[in-house]
Amino acid sequence: NLTADKLREAGHDKVPLRDPSAVTIPTAIDAFCTLSEDWGKLGLDRILQPAIQYARNGVAVAPRVGYDWSNLLDTFHETAIPFFTNNGSAPATGTRFSYPGQAEVIEKIAAQGRDGFYSGDVCADMVETLRSLGGQHTEDDFADARAEYTKPISGSYGKYELIEHPPNGQGATAILMANMLKNFDIASLDPYGVERAHIEAEISKLAYDARNRLIADPTVTDGTERMLSTELANELSALISKTKVNKRVSEITEAVHKDTVYISVVDRDRMSVSLIYSIFHGFGSGIASRKYGVLFQNRGAGFNLIKGHPNELKPGKRPMHTIIPGMLREGNGNAMPLGVMGGQYQPCGHIRVLSNLVDYGMDIQAALDGPRSFAEGDVLNVEPSYDPTVVQGLLDLGHDVNQTMPPIGGAQAILENSDGFLLGGSDPRKDGCAIGY
């Protein structure tokens, strides 16, 4: 079994990103199979046919995907190069990308359910690849993988109930931030001005620091109650100055990048799905199984190697996860899906969208479109769409401003208005769209 001690003894102070030690056992396939069995009507064979066809026949490379792909070529291990490059080059935007090995894997799942992935030929391919590269994974690890239902957690801001996924996800961070935001009169501020960006940055730094200390696998330690308490929100809010930057917040000790997709769906019966799907870093670990090309995530990099820390790497434990599918409910209405891609940014993104709706009365598309900023440690990332005078104002307050990063996050959401119409919004920062049917 892999332990933090082994990695520390090997000279690591963080879980290596592009390495089998960062690959946790995936349970998404079991989750999909469980949902199909418990709630589905069509059966896996019918549900998965479109995915099989797209994998076999190919899909067009979308603009943002093509941009990211070309910038991530150096992340591929030699096992992944045959599956994800054209002789070492990234597929160009608009060209066809097919994934026949993936089609075979999905066909096995369609025919055999979870056994098509967690046992047999596919499992053997994954385990043999990981072990050949120094991984500690076994076929029993895959056979034992199980998804589980959890009870959502919630808070409120304005007229909305904010519903989030519990730990080991970071959803409690968004609720803590919403509770902190209540201590400031955000509605009186320019939505894209200095004051709002500053307060949001300071709230983010303190809330993320609390997250790093309190959120981990809930079977090991559970700080959820503390994260959701108004007492903690008030204590942290009191540390915020409107004229000074807090430079004393501890650094994030886990990996911070991301590779995430979010989908929101509502049907005619108002059954809604908020689905976020991530392999963490761009192309995950960069390792693919040799036969089928199954790409491995690197979610294990969400652990840290700090001895005694709640989120310290241990066998059989789940790392703190950044992915948080969210929902909003107004009064006794239906819960509507909200999600923001972007790794660590996600709680901040939820609160930015929620505040845009509540404090400024924006429609759902406007709430997603506006410029964003995000504090990572002592650096405040600010999108170039902010007015230069705002950027200067943030510099004058003492923020270390960075404007050289890609667009921050990517959101999708669906709301239901008072007449029962569905209103969809899709972030222009990503390859997405809102479609009614």
C-alpha cells in the first residue's frame, strides 16, 4: 500500500502529479451503473450507445479544448502519446478525434455493467500499466471500488438556498463564503469595482484556509459542522479590512490545477442533474493504460504529505476534492443546477454567480458573463476584462495582481422563473451552450 511515509522517504513534499502515486481508484463508473440501476428506465446498453458511437467515429475538437490540448502536450507519458496525439502533435481545432479503445471499454460496460470495468480484461490492462510504472494498485482495489449516496449540505444567501455536496468535496467552502458575504453590503458596491473584488478575495483566502484545515475524508475527520457555522463565518469576516490585504493566510498545500467538465440538465418533469466530472489536472496523470488507452486521473494529488494533517495521504482514504456540483432552490420551488468549472475556483465561482443574482438582480447569463478575479495564496488573478482603473485600485490596496492566466472558471446554470419557464446560461469562457428542447 502507498503511504505518505513512503513518499516522504523518497524525497517528496507533495504527491507527484504525473505519477502512478497520484492515481486513485476511480468510482465514477460504479456511480453511473448504480444510478442506472436505481433510477434509470432505459438500461446501460441503450444509454451508452451514443458515447460508443462518438468514441469510435470521433468528435470535432472544440476551440477551448484545442487551445488547452496544444498547451498540455508535455504532460503526456509515453503510454498516452499513441492515444492522444497525432505523432506527437495535438489535434487541431475542428479536426476529428476518435478514441476506439474507449469505445471498446464502454461497450464492455454496456454489456456487463460495472464488471466490464472493475474486473476482466479492462481492469487487468489498467493494473498492469500502473504497476509497471511503480504503482501499488491491485485488481482487488478495483473490484472493491464502490460509489455511495451522500446527504447534501446547504446554506442560504438572499432568496436562494445553496445546496452543495458534502466532504470530501469542498462544497462547505461555498456555504462558508456565503455566510461571510452576509456581513458585507455587497449590493451597495459596483459589481465590477475595486471594493467588491477586494472583499471577495479576502473572503476567499480565509475560507480556503479553513477548508484546508477542516475538510478531508469524513470517515477520518469531519469539520463540516464547523465550516457551516455562522460563528466561524463571523470570526473570519472580522479579520477582513476594507483597506488592507491579508498576507498571513497559509499557502494551499495540495495541488491546485484542474481539468473539469460541468453539465446541467432539467427535464420536463423538473428532475434536475448537476454533474461535474474531473480528472484534476489537464489530462490527469498523463498516463494511459497500454491496451485500451484508459486515461488515469491524478486526484491523489489532492492529498498532502503533512504528518498528522486531516488530508494526509493514507491507504483507503479519499482526498479532499475540488469538484462541487451545486444547486439553487428558491422558496419551495424545484432545485435547479449550478456549477462552475475551475478547480480551486469553484466555491468562489458559486458565490460570484449567486451574488450576481441576489445582490445585482442579474439574469442568469449576465451573472456568468462578467469579469472575474480569484485569490490564490497572495496572488490575485484578475481577468483582463476588468477596467484598468480597477486593477490599479487593487494594486494600491496591496494586492499582487496577475493578469496573464487563462479565463477564470466556466459556469453553466439553469433557473426556473415564476411562470415555470426554464432559463439557461452558459459561460463564454468554455465550449458550452444553453439548449432548450
